[in-house]
Amino acid sequence: MLEGGDDKEALVPKYLFEVKYTLDGVKGLKSKGGSARVAASKALVEEVGGTLEAFYFAFGSTDAYLIAELPDNVTTASVNLIAAASGGVTTATTVLLTPEEIDEAAKRQASFQPPGS
């Protein structure tokens, strides 16, 4: 139950994956193209109960950015492990929060003593 007593569906967590291709990954990308990588990523995410919302290739130190809805952190960790075990990629994953989640976090209070005080 959310604020106000409305019975709304719980938010599905969203994650940002920053993907870097290894040498083997680049060879596979060149061989089969970008569409094949999107299809493979979508299949993995859907197999574990998620939805791939976006997939973009990029210049720079990160080769691709993906946004996916996944059921929970354990499922997300499994996706990272499966991808890393393939040898074709390394990933960094960030949990994405909605403005409403930040609003909720901002309302919470707790005591904290900073270092050196």
C-alpha cells in the first residue's frame, strides 16, 4: 500500500547497465552486428522475468548503455554474472530511482556523526 491508502502496483526496479566489450566481444559484434547484441540482451533479460527498455551503443569508454526493469537485485546480479561469464563483456550496474523514491528518501530522518566530530 502506498501513501494515501491507494492500492497501486509496486514499482519494478530499473537498472542502468554500462557495458564494455572485451576483444572477443568486439569480434562478435563485428561478426553479427549490433542488432544481434540487442536481441541477445533482450532474450536474457526476458528469460529472467525482466523487460529491456533501451539499448544504445556509444563512443568512449562505455560501448553500450542498457536500461532494464528486473524483478530484484538478486536477479540483476545473476544477469551480471551470466554476462561476465560469457567473456564478451564487463558491466557496471546502477540502480535507477524515480523522483518519488527520492521524495520518500528525503523524508526519512536519522542521526549521523561525521568522521572527526
